[in-house]
Amino acid sequence: MTATAMPPKPRKKELPPIVQIRPLYLARPDAAAFLALSESTLDALVSRGDAPKPRKLSKGRTAWLVDDLESWGRERPVSDLLPPQNSGYGRAGAPEKH
């Protein structure tokens, strides 16, 4: 009798997660990124009362409620102006075009 090679077992297809949990709170860097703002701009808006304040989660720990950030962002007025050409590049300047 000759031995025959067994066909390779098919790999199990990885399934996406069944449940995706949306965060309830965001820390300062994540809250600023969620709103497409810098952390310093978020701080300035909060201190002027123009953006939602963070919630106190525990002693020495605050974070922004995602619903507050989302509601505030959706309430912002629509702009008729396009961003200036040099926006978003900072001190480094625009990338070179090749």
C-alpha cells in the first residue's frame, strides 16, 4: 500500500467582530481628534464656554462624553468658505509636489 498525501485543511475564515462597542467617553487627545481640532483649540473653546466641558469620571480623571461632542459638532454652523490653501500644514509648510 502506498501512502497518499492528505489535502491541506481549509483555513477558517476570520469573521468580523459581532459587537462593536462605541466608546462612551474620550480623553482629551481623542476628544480633540474626534472634532478635528488641536488640543489647545479644544481647551480654548472649553474655557470660553464655546465647547462642551469634560465630565469628572473620578478623582483626577476627566473625559468628554461622546454624545456631547457629537451634538456640539452637529450644531456648528455650515461654512461658505473653503479652508485656506496653507491650512493644516503648520510650520513645516505644504508638502512638495512631485
